[in-house]
Amino acid sequence: MPDEIPGGGPARPIRVVLADDEHLVRTALRAILGAEPDLEVVGEARTGAEAVSVIRQTRPDIVLMDVRMPEIDGIRATEQVLATMDDPPRVVVVTTFENDSYVYDALRAGASGFLLKRAGADELVQAVRLVARSDSLLFPAAVRALAAEHAGARDARNAASELRARLSEREAEVLSLMAAGLSNAEIARELTLGAATVKTHVAGALAKLGVRNRTQAVIAAYESGFVSPR
């Protein structure tokens, strides 16, 4: 993610790639993001295959990825990028319908969150900044609702016990709070821990679950039954 300039200067802009088959959508997104001094659009793509190529060339921090595109869709493009790059960007799926099964599949594939196409300019900008920080879920209520909606479709088979056995007691507590949508700062206040300690527990939980980000961890918590949809 954005690094500080050597010597203690300000962080460089968050680098963003736009992947959408509609030219007008890309133009609107570029105009909104380009007006912000801390955001920089470094590439565009109109197909999933083109998105993979542009992402590899430009190495952005964030990708705004349409789910349905020609050649390969946003889900496959996300999978390819995350599987083949050493330091992949964080992917935000841009979609028309928040309960679309494509969105859930993209989140399971490793996307960090999703954004509705009808979102306002301020919401878009803040979403990019939030995902770049990666210390909380993007639109936690919507992610939890989507995970809960699909959780019953998976066969857990004692998965909750197996998941809990992988984690320390503190990591399990942190995962439960992540699933509730709390940020690192909120988890620190809830558990009376330092921010650095919470960050360590989050990283430990993600590593032990074999997931890339908080969103995948929350999905794993719901699918296993570790967290109840109710």
C-alpha cells in the first residue's frame, strides 16, 4: 500500500486501476478519483483479460473491478491477479446488485469488498481509502448480510470446531469482532488491547485460516458456523 516518501515526507498517492467494459463508467470513476490529491488512476481496462494485463504492468494498490466483463469476468480476473502476483493489489468489486451471487463468489475469490455502481462520489472515494488502509470491512453490514445469506448453502461438517482449533483464544475473539464489522481501533477498545497487538492477532488469524483479507476471514467464519447468521 502507499509508502511514505524517504525522509518522512507525505505518503504517495493511492494508485488505482479501473476495470469496466463501459467507457462512460470508467470516465466517471476517473473524474471522481482524479480530483482527489491522494488518489491516482494509473490504468484502465475494458475486459477481464485486459484488466489482468494492465494490473501486472501498472502494479496498483487498488483495483475497481466490474463483475461482468467480456473475455473473462471479474471473478476470474481477480483470481488470476491474486494467484500470480507476489504483492497483488486489493480488489473492490463494482456491481449493480449487492446480493448478486457473482459478488459473493468474487469475495470468496479474494476481493476485499464491493461497491455499488449507484454509490455517490464521496462514498466511492472513502471506500478506496478504507480498502487501502485495510483495517476494517468495506460496508460491513452488507458484507455480513451477503455472507449470512450464502452460509447455509455450504456444508460445514464440524468446520466451526476445526476453525476454532486453529486459532488461539485471542485470535478467535478478534475474528468474532471482525465478523461483527469492527475496525482494528474498535477491537482494541473492546478488548482493551494496543493497536499493534490487535494488528498482530488479525494477521495471525488470517494466516492460520489461509485467507488473504478480512473479508475472506468473515466469510470463512460464517460458512463454518463459527459465527451464526442470527
